[in-house]
Amino acid sequence: MSPDAAPDPATDAAAAAAAAPAAAAVSDADRLASTTAWWASGITKIEPGVIELRGYPVQQLIGQVDFISTVWLITRGELPEPRQAALLEAALVASVDHGPQAPSIASARMAITCGVGINSAVANGVNVLGDTHGGAGQQCVALLNRLVDGHLAGRDLDELAAEAVADHRARKAFVPGFGHRFHPRDPRRDPLLALVEQARDDGVVVGRHLEAALALEAQLASRGIPMNIDGVSAVVYGELGIEPELARGLFVLSRSVGILAHAWEESQSGRRIKGPLPKGFQADYTGPATRDV
């Protein structure tokens, strides 16, 4: 049709009608694609009769791959070397529990006496693991990463450690991963650190995060502040290339076992509505004296 020709309504209507089914078909295909991609995942393939974890059929993993290696596989995409898995397992074992004085454990025990299910009690304990109680490992991995990066860039490691400690002191902040409110020397430090040192000597890990942590500890030695479980676990996570936030998640996974055990034990006691204070004790009242209206 020439540019000057008048439009033909009948022709336009016919063309629109012919295009409508195709447009509808494209729209349906788009909707289908968006639906199947709604929870698209590279972790698990699920089809009728098929379960694959990161490409491995689950029936091949069952009985052949241990739980820690499966945790590594599903969170990181590949199966670990046996010595890598053993080092991660040691860190998770070391973090599994710290008794009822740990807020996360106490919270779960108290919750189970309120009549909630075991899942709710465990969730209650896990939800107490925040930046202050449970977050130091993640923070320490991030700190060690910064020191390692600075050292690789040519900075002196001892200077970097001194600057980091001075920065925390200036902010009146704890150096994450060092010192413990309960243990003068954390009993989990030495055996776990020895495993890292052996892994370094055997070429399983490089040892840079280990060096950074020891440099920080040397800066704190004059104040008698050694590495704690969060610090030595952070060394493990850093040496294994685990990102800080994922390291925190792995700690939560480990501590969940202790939370579960304590919630279950408390559920067997028969006690009901067990509060934060034993019977006969009341919280101090700090408000005004009794007043008349």
C-alpha cells in the first residue's frame, strides 16, 4: 500500500484477528516459562523418579558420601577432598554446643516447656543467634579476609594486625574471635588450630588465614586475650575459602544440633512453663515506688 493510500478497516481487522492466536500462544509460553523459572535452582533437580543434588543422583550419594561432604556439596557445588571435609567437620564438631548458659540453648529449653513442638523450640534457639551471640565467626572471617588481602597487596601482616586491633579499641569494640566471657583459654582452640597447622603442612590449605589470626592474637597477648572458638573456626572457614556469611550459616547448622539435644532433654523433664529464673527468685524491680492515683 502506498503512503497516500487510505487504511482499509476490514484488512486491518483481519490481520489483527490472525495475529491474535499467535500473540496468545506467545503469552502462554511466556507465562509457562516464568512459572517454571519461579524457583529455578542449580542445587537440586527434581523430576518424577529423579532427585539429583548438584548433578549427583541421590541414590549414588546415599551410603557413599558422608553428611559433612554433602553439606559442602550442596552449599558450594562440588564434593570436597577428604582432608577438606575432615577439617570442616572438626570445626562443626567444636561448635556444636556450649551448655544452657548459652542464650540460644536456654531459649530453646524454655520454649519447649511452653508446649511448642520440637521444631518451634529449635527455631526459637536458632533465632537467638544474632550479631552478638553467634555472629563473631562471620565477623572474624571478614576481618581475616581483609588482613590476608592487605598482606597479599604488599602490606606487613603485623602492621595490619596492629591497625585492626587499634581500630577496634578506638571504637570500644571487641575483636571478633578473641577472648571469652567464660573460658580464660578456650579448650577448643588448641586442638582445632593444630589440625589447621597440620593441614597447612600437608598442603591441604595455604595457611594465610592462620597467619593472620596468629598475628592478631600476638597483638592481644599483652592483655591475655587468646583466640576463641569463633576465631579458630574462622581460620578453618577462611582457609577453606568459605564466605563469611556462609560461615555463619554453617555455625548455625552446627549449633542447631546442640539446641535440638537440649530442647529434647528438657521436653523429657515434665516441667511446664519453665521461665528464665528458678522458683523463689524474682527480677529486681527498678521502677518508682508504689504510688497512689
